[in-house]
Amino acid sequence: MPEKSAAAAKPIRHAKPIPNPPVAASASEKTLPLRINGKAFFHNGDPDMPLLWYLRDVLRLTGTKFGCGVGYCGACTVLVDGKAQRACVTPVKALTDREVTTIEGLAGSTELHPLQQAWIDEDVAQCGYCQAGQIMAAADLLHTNPHPSDDDIGKITNLCRCGTYPRIRKAIKRAAEAMKK
């Protein structure tokens, strides 16, 4: 049996290139200053572009998902100034002088956010598609209510087609306990 070469063992998938965010060509060019995950960006395209497409297509931050396109399902939930907001119906022009946090920016540089760790510990994800939005909505909830009841958690309007709501509830409660420490 022939030996496999080292080149054959390498994965076929190629990493996405790190995006170069658009920067104003001159001080007079119309741009929208944006702050996403603690970094400054400038958008010089259509000011009505939904934040979802700016995040995914321009910045290549693909954790925020497209679900319904009308702000109903919550797959696109991000935090704007710490509050959950649907990125699919939020135009970038509404975000100047605001701080946007995506699932990619929720954790610190060396460890996961307590919600992300709780999601893993409780094995919440089934298909996983809605989970970034679920986590971001839960982050808003825990910011405003560090000790949520089941009823408080039930008021999160994000949808999960796989029905992992019991595990989502357990993960939010686990994260709330971890955040007490």
C-alpha cells in the first residue's frame, strides 16, 4: 500500500481572507462611521444597507445569520449599545455613534463568554443555525436581569426550529450562576 504524502493530509478548505474594511478615500467623502466589536469601520456604500449584509458581506463576520429577513426569527440578533436588535432590519445609517457587538465580539480574547460556555456545557445546539442570535438575546437579558426566571427567559422572542428551548433555558440559568462569581 503506497504511503500518503504530507500534502495529502492537509485539509482542502481554505481560510477566509481577513477583510480590509472600507475606509474613506478623503475627508470629504460621505461615509458612515461604525463601531463593531470595539473596532472602528467606515461604510461608504448605501446607507440603507441592512447591518446583517454589512457584517456578512463586507466584514465577513458570518456568525450573524439570515433567517427571515423581516426581524421576526432572531437569527440575526446582535447587540446595539448592549440591547438585542435584529440586524436584518437595521440600516447601517442608524448605527453611527453606536456600539455593535456580534457573536464574534462577545467573548474576551482568551476565554468564552459565560453564555457561550454554558451553551457548550448544556449541549444546546442541535442544527445550530439560530444559536448565535439566541446567545445574543440571552446576553441582553442577563445584562438587564442577572437572575431571570423561566418566565423572563420565555419572553425572548428568538425562534428555534429544532425546539431546544429547554436546553436554552438551562444554559441561560447556568450562565447567570457563572456570572455571579
